[in-house]
Amino acid sequence: MGHTLIEKIIGKKVGHEVKPGDIVTVDVDWCMIDDIMAPFAVQKFHEMGFSKVYNPDKIVLIYDHFLPATQVDDSRHFRVADEFAEKYGIKSVHRTDGICHQLMTEAGYVKPGDIAFGTDSHTVTYGCVGAFSTGIGYTEMAGILGTGQLWIKVPETIKVEIDGTLSGNVTSKDIILRIIGDLTASGATYQAIEFTGSTVDSMSVASRMTMSNMSVEAGAKCGLFAPDEKTCDYCRIPYDDEMKALRGDDNATYSKVLQYRAEDFVPVCACPSLVDNIKPVSELKGTKVNQVFLGSCTNGRLEDLRTAATILKGKHVADYVKLIVTPASRKIYREALADGTLGILSDAGAIITTPGCGLCCGRGGGILSDDEVVVATNNRNFLGRMGTSKVKIYLASPATAAATAIAGEITEA
Amino acid sequence: MFEAKIWKLGDDIDTDIILPTEYLAFDTVEKMKPYAFSPLRQDLAGMIKPGDMIVAGNNFGCGSSREQAPEVVKALGVSCIVAKSFARIFFRNAINNGLLLIEQPDLYDNVKEGEVAKVEPGKEIIVNGKSYEIANLPENLMEILDAGGLVKAMRKRNGLD
């Protein structure tokens, strides 16, 4: 009997074959703790009575949600995390480098086949390199900090096969939004998703990150891509036999198989206020917007900024529209600065902010008020997510976002 | 066995509804309490009394991994949440905080807010004389719940209690 990718990753870690439903305890390769949750994890760690961490070199602290601080108590979070790092010998502390989910692979921590847990639900992002990673609460994180282990239930897997060539204005964001619409916001709960097919094979790692990142919006425990040469280049490791074996077997058992033709995808939005309320952009034409947000761990990468810059070059955002651009990391910021992308976006009228979570989680610059409309490239359009509960959030691709910023109303690129 | 007054919420009650991001940084759960469920029902947190229960539809607790969500529900004194289904991170977080969650497919469609339920964990919920069957959690989770949450379970492991 064959195995799915998640069964192989977990099986290798525990040293025996596993099947869906098995409850196993795994050794954890990476712990990621963000600034919001750090003080709570630290408090629970001490309440539990631990006096040392299981391995300081496997723990990564990243400040991103509250950076730069917008409320007077925010800096307490940095202070508590800094003290914890100092006391327990944790060297990997990113204080101003960007969004945690971008950094965990970009800075060279998580590799294919690794198991990682983070105190943020979009920890699923590292599935883009074939790692099993998922979000947990701060109490469980405190337990891992002390023991290096966590119990998990081996999930069933939904296989998503996409073959063919995407049309020019369709991106991986449109694909994952459509899939969430088809599965619904709870359709993959407790399950893994495995993305395969020729369309996926031809995607960049950055495009795959967008899909892994949003797999949790369908309730998934993780959203996985088998590692290939592109993955290994990105992770700076050889594409050897071990890497080649990290893929779902043809005779593995899947709970469900969804098959798509790339040519059938069109630009879409997730409409207020549910991630699975998906409509084609063409049906929303004419919806006036107050603001456009390009950024986040979903779509704040260099290719996303370049896509937007191609559309915005020589043009200007509509009167009254604020276009806010937030690169996902300092590295991306520097690259986009060096190749002229940020210059084009700035000339077009964009407000370019420091890398971080900011607006996506409703803490940073660009908070909206009652009855305002925003088209945003991030991952959640929940009530009150980016301001008051009467803000209307449409989630879209960078291409749709850029075209919308120019027109001042929802527009297909 | 306990009796509890029902507060009824819908499908996909996400963690941003249970506790919006702007209140996550309060240093105590006590300070967060008034803002629970505020994007959806501003006055709900003030009306929930210790011992009351929440009945909801599918996918309760979807969204972020913020553990403040189950902590604030627990702090309001909610005795249990009965839903058609729960999102997975919320599910783990709730158990780790000693908050009882019960999956039951039929209760939601058959009860009204304000009605009183008799709950016998692992066996049944009775509302208006009608019984709804409920199962126990898996053994490893019952151990955490019985210990009073993961912190207490870990303290025991570390020889402190």
C-alpha cells in the first residue's frame, strides 16, 4: 500500500509506518513564536515548571505583528521575548526582518521533510517546500519548548490535481481561492491537502507559498507540495534521492481527489465576510473601493510586487484610493528596491510600508472604518479583521489588486 | 451532569469574532472578557453568566491560532461549547485550557437561545425532554481535560503537583 506525502513525513520522523487516525508523538524540528504570542508562551512555560528549553537552536522568535509598535503596550512583547531569548540561549531572533512565515523558509530554517509548529495559523505556509507545519496555541508551544515533542493525529489527505497552462491574468491566488470556495471554509478540517499536477510543477516556490498559506482557510492541517529542483534550489540543499522520494505514491489512499484544468481558472475574489464566498472578478466590476492592500505572508513576495508594478507602470492610482504596499521581508524589500519595482509603485502613488503583518491583522497603518471597501491580497476577510466590523474586505490576487487601484473599482487585470 | 442556559451562535464563528486582534495584547484574560464576540454581538459577553453554554453550527473557532479565544470563553464561565464541528487549532487550544467541547450534529437545529439543557458528558444532552447522544473525547485528550488543562498536566510531569 502506498503512502501520501504527510504519511511519509510523519512516518519517517517516528520510525514506523503510519496511517490516518493514528495518534503519534513527534520530535519537533522547528518552533516558531511570533511577537503577539511570545509573552503568553513564556508565561505558560514557566507555569509548567520548566527550567530549560529542549534545544535553543531549534527555536525561532520573530517580531512582525506589532512592528513598528502602534499601541503603548506593544513593546512589552518585544521585551519579554528578548529576555526569554537571552535567558535560554536562543540565538535566532528576528526583530525587524519581516513576516514570520516568509522568514522560516527564506532565512534557511525549514527544509523539505521537516516538522515545524508555530504560534500562528498560517504556519501551514512551509508546506510549500514539502514540510509538515501547522499552527498551535501558546500552551502547546510552551509544552514543546520544554519537551521538544507534540502529539499529533495523522490526517487523511485531499489530493488536488491541476494540469495545463494558466491564462495571463490568473495567479496561484485565484487557484487557491477557487479551491477554498469548492471545499468550503471547513471542507478540509483535520485533513492535509496535497497539490500536484503540471500547473503546480511549473509554478515558482513563491506561488506555491500562496496556496500552502491559504490551505488553513479551508480548515486544513497543512497544504503540501512535493519538493522538486526549484524547492531544493530555494532551500539551498541538493535534490537527491531522499528528496525525490518525498511525494505521495500513485497507489496512496486519498479521502478525496479534486481535478482541475488550469485553463478553467479565472480571476476571483473572496467576498465579504467569508473566505469561501468566491465570485469571479468580472461579476464584481463597478464595486467602488477606498483602499487596496498589496502584501502579507500570502502575497507580499517579489513576484507579487513585480506583477503589480507591471500593471501600475506609468499609471497612477485613482483619486481617493490609498494603495498600501507591504513587502513580506527585508530581503524582498531590498530586491524590489534594487530592481526598480518599489520606484514604479511609489511613482504610481503607493504608500510603501515596513515589512510586517500590520494591516492584515488589523494592527498597522491603513485601518478602515464603517462602510469602507478594501481589495486586499492577504488571506482573511473576517468581520472586523482590518478595522470595524462594517468594513467590506475583498480578497484578491496582486494583479486584480493593481488593476483595481488604478480604476478605483474592482477590475480584472 | 450539569444544567446550562443556551446562547446560540451560527456557522463559521471565527477567532477574530471570538476575540478581535486589537484586544489580544491585554496582559490578562480578565481585561479581554468584555470584548468577546463583540464584532458579532457587542453585548453578548456581558450577558453570559458562569455555567451557561454555547451552541453553534459548523466550524466553530475557525481562523487564527490565538489561544486567547478559548481562554476568554473559559474566563466568561462557559461550561461547554456544543457545535456541529470545530476548527482544529481551536479544538486543541480549548482542551489544553480545560474547556469542554462537544461535537453534536443535531442539537443546533433543534434548540433556541435561552432554553436550558441538561448535559451529561460522554452520554447525552437533554433539551425540552429530547435526548441528543454525545461521545467522549479520545483518551489522550480526556487525560489533559481531566488534569484541568495542559499546564497542570505538564506540572504533574515535572513533579510539581
